[in-house]
Amino acid sequence: MGITLTQRAAEHIQRHLEKRGKGLGLRLGVKPSGCSGMSYHLEYVDAPDAEDQVFEQFGARVYVTSDSLPYLQGTELDYAREGLNEGFRFNNPNEKAACGCGESFTV
């Protein structure tokens, strides 16, 4: 299994890395937060950590820490623009529930 990217997500990652002028990819993780227990955390990767798992599609790389991987296994990372709103979408088959505002989830 692992993490998959849609082409839109990969293009968005690549565009922002080019604007930034450096970076290897994007790190995806989870952290305790919100009313449902966990939230997604994204950051640029300039140097990989020894425990990172790397997933690559459409020329973009996503790094996932080993402690976050069990919560993210099978997740598809998408990027969507709807009206004035845009951002990453996490299609995570492990989610059992999410809070009403969509900022946190539970597995």
C-alpha cells in the first residue's frame, strides 16, 4: 500500500518547490490535535530523516515518518480548488470520524 498522489497534488507540490527554490518534496505526518484527536501536518523537506518512507508519483515526492505511516497507510493526497477555497485533500481509508470543521480526525 503506501501513499498515493493525484496528478493535481504532484503538480502543486512541484510548483511550490520551484517557487521556493529548494527542497526535495513534502513531508506528511499526523500530530495530536483538535476535537477528534489527530490532524494532518505538512512541511517542506530539505533533507530526509533516516526513518522517512518515500513515495513518489508524477515526479513529486512525499516523505512520511515511520510513526505516522500506520495512520496514513493507503491515503491518497489530492489537491482541489472549489470556488475561493483550495488545498490538499486527504482521502484516508483509516479515518473513522472527522470533526465538523474538518480540521481533525480519528482512526
